[in-house]
Amino acid sequence: MTRSDAIKAGTANGGWMLEAENIHKHFGPLHVLKGITMRIAKGEVVVVVGPSGGGKSTFLRTLNLLEKPDQGWVKVDGVMMGYEQANQRMVELSDARVSQQRRFFGMVFQQFNLFSHLTALENITVAPIKALKVGRTEAIVEARRLLAMVGLSEKENAYPEQLSGGQQQRIAIARALALKPKVMLFDEPTSALDPEMVSEVLKVMLDLSKGGMTMVVVTHEIGFARMAADRAVLIDGGVIVEEGPPETFFSAPTQDRTRQFLNKVLDFHGPTLPKA
Amino acid sequence: MWDWGAFLHYLHNGYLLKGAGVTLALSLACLAIGLVCGTVAALMRMSPRPYLNKPAAFYIWLMRGTPVLVQLIIIYTGLPQLGIRFNVIESCLLGLGLNEGAYLAEIIRAGVLSVAKGQFDAARSVGMTHAMTMRIIVLPQAMRVIIPPLGNTFNSLLKTTSLASVISMEELLRRTEVLIQVQFKVLEIFIVAALYYLVMTTIWGFIQERLEAHFSRSHAPATARGAPASNGARAEIEKVLLSHDAQ
């Protein structure tokens, strides 16, 4: 069974890994998200593209409630984020409960955001030890496995400031994976990197997708999207403008706005492909 | 006439040394009280909720806007008029501690604000609660910014405790004055007292230096720690940061 067959099989019985329904978000007078609905199957990789300011990063942040949606809801593996049902009413969860739910997601940021006072190894172990109450030894063993996976075993005692951007981002991916998330969110993970470091990060992401991880990736890396994505989505003006399989989305988009956007992006970013 | 004999005699005088010990103990106790009050006030002041940030702002405004000497006298001499009585030590701890807390609140707040917003996002994204984020991620990073001014306020505090002599706290200055009233060696005894203060602030200076080095260890030059970070890597990070700034 190929991966896409597996995804189809998983969704046939309504078993979505991630459901976002009619998400709205305002920042003061700005209506940033105007009702975004998205359903993602287990193991599916969705690439989100779109002009900056179009709402794609905000959408990603509403999924793990770093931003609370003003309207709409998010479910992960059938579990409602941020609310629970009590006496026929939806009741907001406490900060502690929401924090637990956030661990359904691993998130990777454009600016890496490694904890600057901790070493690479500590960056990966701090949340499992402090938030998940995993034993220290166990957490370290797992962290070393993840460091090896992203190819940075020899950097475990380095502080973020001593690492290159590409190395920091790979550590950040390992940090997110340490919580064994159900879904990985990537918010422009290569946009702050020098060109020569982009592929080392994309390689790790590609490996993850091959391993069956469910991923939502906001990126301008069209090459990565073509290679790894099951679906491409264009978000602009706070709505989904177009979505479809990457083969048709990138070569034969149906919407003018998609075509305009892709022309601009392809002019600047040639496809940067990791060696598979 | 300067009396060397008297000077050397009082240099290791038990009565004065005990006074210096009280000064040191009082300073440390007030620092501890100040750190607790200051951290609470700083966190309250940064809260978006008015019922938290308004009282904190009022406390800081009141304490920083009035002389600590006046505060001490109000607490020790004024409050009994309302039936609220504190003994000398309680008054000192209350007055100097609360005053220290107000200054530390602003220092701690500046430190927390200096921590990049992305650190909060990252901590939240790995499932830390707000309290854990503050304790495990933000405050330790804020320490790098907090320690230098905190060290300076403790240096001041060591000397400010001399004001407690006014409400008859038996610290270094009070004991110096008492001794002078019976011995009349004004200059000699005061110079000894000044030397004691100098020794305490100097030792604190060394400790402060060590603390600053400790809390900025993740920012010290890579070579100093023997960790290999090429100049190339550094340049790359700078480039990334610059391109981010330019956006």
C-alpha cells in the first residue's frame, strides 16, 4: 500500500488526524483569518503557500492555540483543542490542560527559537523532563537518538549561539519531536536560512514525511512541496484560495491569484531540492 | 591629631565587627525580601489584567517616589499612632525590603522584556504552562540582563542600611556613633567603619562579576569555552539576524 493509499484508507472512515473548522481570527481591526476549514489525514503532508500577511502563519498558530481562534474549532485525532464538553456546554480548558494538548503538535519556527540559555541536548530534554515528567535518563537517551537522526550528535553540548542556522533548525525539529507529537507544524522553517543550509533542513523534513509523520508546512520551497507534499494549499486574504495535489497545483493552477503568486515565487526561489 | 594606635585598635574591635555583621545580615535579608516582592510585583505589572498590574504599579510608584528614610520613620515612629507596632528589626526589614523590592521589580521587568518573544512561543509550543515558561525559560535568560543592575542595587543596599541607625537599629553606623560618644576618636572610628563598608562592597563586587559570567555563559565567545564554532558559522548567524532585522 502506498502512502497516498494509506491516507485514503484512513480518511474513508472519517478518521481525520487534524480538523480545523471555520477558523476566524482578528487582530484589533484586522480580520486576519476569515473562516478557514481544513481536514488532514494521518500521515498526510500539506504544504501551505501564499503571500506574506495572507494569514498562513496565523492559521498555523491557531492550530496549536498559540493564537486562540475567535471563532471555529480545531480537533486533533478526534480531541477538541481548548474545550471540553460539560453539561451540554463547551467549557474552556485551564492553561495547564491546554498546555498538555499543545503537545499533540510539534512546532518549528522561522527564527528557530531555541532556548538560548540551554545546550542543544538540554533544549531537547527540557520539555519532556519538566512538562512531561519523563525520567532524566530516558529523556537523554531519546534526545541523543533524535540528535543522531538530524545528524548533530557531536553538537549536544553546544549552545544555540555556537551553531549555524541550519544546525539550529535541525535541533529545533528534534526538540519538537521529543514530545512525540501527532502533527508537526513548520512555519517557514527555511526562510531565515542561507541558501546552502536550506537543503540540510529540508532533508530532515523529507525523512520525517517518509516516516509517516502528519505535517503542515508553511513554505516557499516549491521544490520541497512537489517532492514531499500530498496536497498544496494557497492561503491569501485570510481564506483558502485554492488547494489540490502538487502535480496540478503548481503546473496548472485554476485560480488567477495562485498563478500570480507562483510566478513571483518561482522567479525568486528556484527549486532547492535535497538529494533524496 | 591622628592616632594610629586607636585606629589599629578599632580596626579589629568586636563591637564594631558585630555591627558590620548586622549590616551584612540586614542587607542580605532585605535583598531576599526584595527579590520575592520584586519578582511578584514585576510579574503582576506585566499582566494584562488591571486588578494585578494597577496595584503593582502603585507600589512601585509609591516606594520609588519617597525617600527610604521617610518610609522607615513612618513605619517605626508613625504607624504606632494607628496602633500598628513593629519592633526595630521588623521595621527595617519591612521598610528596606519593600523599598528594595520596588527597584528590583523594575529591573526584573526590564530583564523579562529583554527576552525574545520567540522564546515564549517555543516554550508554549512544547507544552509548558505560563508559570513553567517564566520559571524555566524566561527568568533564567532574563538573569543575564538583571544581574548587573541587581548587583548595583545590592551595593547601594549595603550602604543604605546605615539609614536604619536613625530608628536605632544596631548596625555598623549606629555602633560607630555609640562608640564615638564614649571614645571621642571621631576620625579614627569613622575611617574604620568606612573601611568595613568598603570591604563588604568590594567582596560583593567580586561575587557580582562571577554571577555575571555565570549567567552569560551561553553568550560568552565560543573559543573561551573551547567549543568549536567557526567564524564562518558566526558570520552566518549574523547574516541571518541581519536579514531578519531588515524585513
